Amino acid sequence: MKNMIRKVQQMPNLPQPYSMRDWRKVALDYDRLVFDFHAQGDFLPLPWMDDSHINTEKDVIGLPSYINSKKCRQNGRQEGINIMAAVLGASACGVDKSHQNGLDFVDMLENFFSPREGEQVFLNTFTNQSGHTFWYETYPNLLMAAISHFYHVDWLEEKLRLAADRYVAAVEAMGGEKADFWHTAFSFSKMETTDNGVWCEPEAAAGYAFVLYSAYRKFGKESYLDACKKSMDFLARCEKNPYYELLLPYGVYVAARLNREHGCHYPIEKIANWCFDGDSDCRFGWGVIAERWGDYDCHGLCGSLTDWGQRWDLMNDANSSREVDPVKSGYAFAGNTFSMAAGILSAVRYDPRLAHDAGKWFLNAANASRLFYQNAHGPKSQSCAFFTDDPDYCIAYEGLRKYWDGMSPYATGDPIRYSWGSIDLGLYGSSHVGMFGAVYGSTDVEGILCLNCGAVDFIDSDCGETRLLYNPYPEAKTVHLNGLPQGCWTDAVSGKKLGCTQDGQLSVSIPEDGAVLAVLEKENP
């Protein structure tokens, strides 16, 4: 179905200039570099071993959130969302993070589970307490639920069960059947919502729904499914756009699964458009870019459509009298863009109506995302051209500004701008690149990608192998795919048979400006 997501209509079919990186290679290069304790360079190695044993007796890896960030290189100060995303992304690309160079990086993540009475959920640092920010406190649990898709570990399943129980109790405390997430956060120690009087993060409902549905599929407990639906019911009831950071796309995914697997009728189109539109009612101007910045199509990148270097908290005030220059405004972020692929592309498996727009969005986003990296710019179009410890260019800048220092676009970040760091290359955003790398695949026709949507479907599923192909050209194209699983394939978009693989090969015809969602047929019992 075309034009399901409004913002995608504003994007070109084939972005220009077209220069697609091999995102799988970028993800694997990143994994090798940031987990290398013996790397040499002015700012290397990046990881260290933390033996503080704050929550468990296990040593744990530390990774800085930014290159050369001293405040993030202290034991106990490393961010869980950074390390968890790196483990998840590499795992989705086929790396066994439980046995890598003699270390078990999955086992180390137990340190981020807070054993303190009243918490018993995963948090972003070892000593965090819940009740300050919904997304920072929900996302670690989502990432750990996703990691459990790849690793069946006793302690992880135990902790996820405890976290799911806490989430069920939280949903009831927020109103049960009429649960209200329109708050800043939820304090598990007090079992009540918190509000700071400045902003709200209601998209947490999508994160809760993901964690709870993952727990339901894993443990079969009906209370998890019930609380998941109550979280999604909140989104269905919403009349205002609850998009805040990066959780809402996972609501598209959960909606698609509940609709298909439980006969629900959640408004996928409404939730998906919230993610893209840029008219958030809780964070002014946040959504998906659909513009050309300077000489580059930057369509598909996620972040702020209105930021022009102002303090981020001021950008939340939609009633501010500030003047925003629309020509110079825009600030896209690497982590948000990479993460969106997991929510949107996995949803396609359960609702093929999304296939066209999801494929077109990813083509634009994947092409533009090269601009987060040093090798896409000359020295005047980036803030840290002096950094030379990344010869494979696998560490991204935190973000890309539409306009800065007379240049458009400009690769940069917040550390130098706000004088709390010296390098704008950020690991916490780069660590999400595996979500691009896992789905990415090329074909023999430039501009047509072969996307493995199942690679980012992080909740156990009965769906078979799926490949999404979007054709940006004004005429039909035939691509020749290699390395596919053996069997017969059907297009879930048109319902037509595509044929059977021969030695892993299959030829697929894609209509003009159209999409094919190739699904491997299940064998008859």
C-alpha cells in the first residue's frame, strides 16, 4: 500500500547523490573496534574492564558514550543503552557476543539490573533510580528483552520475568484499563508516575508494550499480554502525538503483531505517522527529516526538524516565542535513525501494507546515514576531522546539522557545542548501527536493496524468512538474489508466487515504484 506514511511521500524514490555504504560491514567493523581491548591509537582502546562489582560479583565492560569522554570512563558511569545496543546490533549481524575473544559480553550485562528493593528492572547505569525519564529507564529493558531473543540464559530470563512483573504492576498503577503514560517517568520504588513540569515522555507506552509482549511470548503468562494491550490501548486512545525519542516505532511493531496474532485493531497508520510527521505534542519539532540539506538528500534521518543550536530543553516548549530559521534548522541523530529500522522494518512482516513506504524510507535513510561518518565530509563540514583512530570510518558523529558554521550539512555533536567534551563522535549512537547492518543486503540493480526484516524481529515469532525489496525506478525491474534459504517464495504484497530457489538463487520482478515482500512458504506438515 503506497502513501500509508505521509512523510514518505515527500521523499525522492532514489535519493541523490546515491552512495550506499555496506552497512553490514560498517556494523562488523564497529564491533571489532569498540570491543578491542588491545587497539592502539591516541584515543584507543575504547573499552575497559570495570571490577567495581556494584550489582553483581561479575566484571563488566565499560564503553564511553563519546570518544575521549572522561566522565563516561569511570567505573559505574558507563551507559547500559550504549553497551546493550552494541551487543544487540552485533548479535543481529551474527556475532556470538557470549563467546568473543574469550569473554562473555552478554553475561556482563546483568550488572545493569537494579536489585534494589522497589526497582528490579534494568536501568541505564549501575546506580540509577527510576522516576526521572521514561525513555532512558524503559529502553534498557527493551534492549535486554531483544538480546534474550539471541541468548537463552537462566539469569536473563529470571531478570526479564521480574522486570515484566514490575511493568504489569506499573501499568495498573497508571490506571489499568485507562492507563495514562502522559508523564515524565514512573518511579518503581514509589509505584507512581513522576512529572518534572517541563516535559512528558508518553511514547513509553510503546516500550512497555514491547517488553511485555516479549515476556508473554517467552513465558506465556496472560497478565503480560493483558498489560501489553493496556499499554497499546493508551496509544490507540491518544489524540495528541506522543513521540519523544525512539520508543514509538516499536509501537508500530507491537500493533502489527497484536493485530495479526490476536485479532486486535490497533491504528498502525496513526502510530506510524506520529513517528514521521514532526508534529510531536510533547517534543516540539521531532520526527523524520524530508529535506535536501545543501547538496545532499537527507530524507529519512530522524531527529529534530527545528533545532538550530539552541539548548535542547528550550526546543520542547512549543509555545516559545523564539524565532526559528526554517532554512537553517534541523538536527538528525545517528542512534535514533538506526534504531527506527528495528521497529518499522520488523512490523512489515506482520502488516505488508507498510512494505512500500518502509522500503522507500529505508533506502533514503540508509543512503543519507553515510553523512554521520567522517569519510562523507571534507574537513570544513565536520567538527572533528582531526580524529584519525578510525580508519574504517565505523564510528559516527552524534548527529548531522542542516546548517552550521556556514556549511550545510555539518557532522557534529553536543560535546564541543556545550563544552563538556572534546570529540563529537559518539558511541551510544554508533552502537545502534547493527540494526541497519542486520537488515542490509544489496542486489545486482543499484538502488534496489534486499532487506532481511526478520533480522530485527527481536521477539520470538512463527513468521518465516522474509525479504523486502523496493524498486525506486519508474519502470519494472528484475533482480537476481543470491544466498537465500531453499524453498518456494510468495509475495505477501500481491499474493503472487515468486518461484523456488535454485542453489539459493531467485529472480524477482518488482513493479515500478513498488515493493515485494518475499516470504518463504512453510512446508506442508
